[in-house]
Amino acid sequence: MSRRTIDLDDTLYQYLLDHSLREHPEQAALREATRTHPRGGMQISPEQGQFMSLLVKLIGARRTIEIGTFTGYSALTVALALPAGGKILACDISDEYTSIGKPYWQRAGVADKIELVIAPATKTLDARLAAGETGAYDFAFIDADKEGYDDYYERCLQLVRQGGLIAFDNTLWGGDVARPAKDDDTRALQALNDKLHRDERIDIAMLPIGDGLTLARKK
């Protein structure tokens, strides 16, 4: 029994992966390809991906949103968890980064589940709202520019159905959110964390997975 989350040294972390992680070969290959990328630190951890995969299955998600696709590991992970006919609306502004993941999506057999839109995410989400898709999605994952999180949240809260789930990456931000902010990204995350904690429209859990993962269930 423990009164707080256990610390993970390298040995225990490897044990966790060895006794939990179940990756498709293309997931492992894409994760390895991204590891050496100059911005490879933007990729989510494999255990976070597996947790998100389980969440998607638990809530029976069929339509999902991703804001911030990078090289495509999280999109691949969610796509593999979706049933036949499931779809991801993947929003990003970089064709360069997202093109890295496309061959892996193809080889994993899930490229048809991923609708990649290269445009500012607020524009994409506003277009879906204007098209009458309020409440049409089951799950959303927000992992993009931190100053945009609140705008993405408000739009996703409209697009996700009652009982649907919104996940936010980087909400612990290397521990910086618990200290006086020295940059705009930290200030934005601190403001978001405060807002989510008070927001009566959702049920919330902030988890020490990866760089901090906050789950918000729409009431």
C-alpha cells in the first residue's frame, strides 16, 4: 500500500514496459524512428499510448479527435484501438512531421481510419461545429501548442458527446506548473489546470503518466 504514486527508476520503468506494453510492430517501429528526430521529445510515452488505447476501448469510442499529431504515434495507437469504421480527425499544421507517420499507418492497415487535416486546429474544429457535429465525437486528445489548449478545450467540449472523454497531455510540464512561471507555455498550462479543476461541466483526474495526463469526462 502507498499513500502516493511510486517513483520509477530506470529498472522499474523497464519492468513496467516489459510486463504491460503490447505494441503493434509498426507502433514500435514508428516510436523508434521518432526517437532520433530532433524534436523526438514531443512524442508521447508508450505506456501513455497504451493507456489511451484502453480508454478508447473502454468508452466504446468510434469517432475521435487529435490535436497535435507530430509524427503520428498517438494517431496510430488510437486508430489501432478503434473498431472497424472508427475514425480519427487528426489536426496538425506540419505536413513535414505528419508525413513521417503515414507509411506506418499504411502498413498497420489503419490509414483509412485517420483523416489528417493540415490547418490551424481552431479553424478545423470550428468548421466541424458549423457542419453540425456538436456531440458527434467520443474522445479527444489535446497535445499541441500550450497557449492554444484552452481554445481547443472549449471547442472539443462542444464536439464531444455527454460522457465522452477529453485527454490533455503535458499538464505537469516537467514539474514547472508547480513553480512560479517563467514562460508563456507554463503560464498557459497553469491557467488551464486551474480552470479544469474548477470546471463543473466535467469530471476530472490528473495523472502522473508521461509528462502529466489530465482526463476530463463531459457531464
